Amino acid sequence: MIIYVPKGARVFIVEDNQERIDWFQKKLEPIVSMLAITKDPDKAIVYLGAYEDFDAVFLDHDLGIPGFEPTIRSTVIWMAANIPDLRRWSRCVVIHSWNEPGAAWMRQALPGATVAPFGSFDIKEQRW
């Protein structure tokens, strides 16, 4: 699967794995005008609330230190409440979690989001 991101896009990522973060940065920095990344689901809500014009949002489910796995549920619940018609939201929302039950729950809460486990997609610049 290829996820196309327009040149100059504003992209937001919630991810805690440094290798994945590095991959996203390598793929997106040449394309985007703004790239915001957080590991903290509560900070994700602050970012999304303060800056609503993200063109693409990439979400992982499990975040945190081994043995204590906070999840992105609070962020997803906030998105569902504050972006009620996500199916018509023109932005791209990608759930890139390997946690199948977590990704399924996120997809149910965020209709219109794409589920693509990390490693199953590439990111390229959208060309018209």
C-alpha cells in the first residue's frame, strides 16, 4: 500500500518507537512543511486541539515503557468527539498499529480511518 502525502502537507504522528519515528522522518521531511511527533497521548490531544489543520495523522495504539503500556485511547476518544464526521474530514488518518484488537477499536471509533500496520505501507509525495 502507498500512502500519498501532498507537498507542503502538515503531518502529525503519535509513535513511541524510535526506529519507526526515524523512518517517518526520513520519508516525510523532504515532502512536508510541518512534522509534529509525540509519544504522549495527552500531548497528542493538545497538538490536535491547538492545530487543527493537519493534512495527515498517523496513530499507533500502544505507547510507553514495557510493562506499563498507556494507549492512545484518550486521543481517539477526543478525535471522535471533536471531529464527528471523520468520513468527510478531508485529511488522511492512518492507524499504523500492529496491535490488531487496538487497531480495530480505533477504526471503529474513527470511521474513515485507514488501518495499515507499520511496515505494510510506503509514503510518497502525491503528484497531480
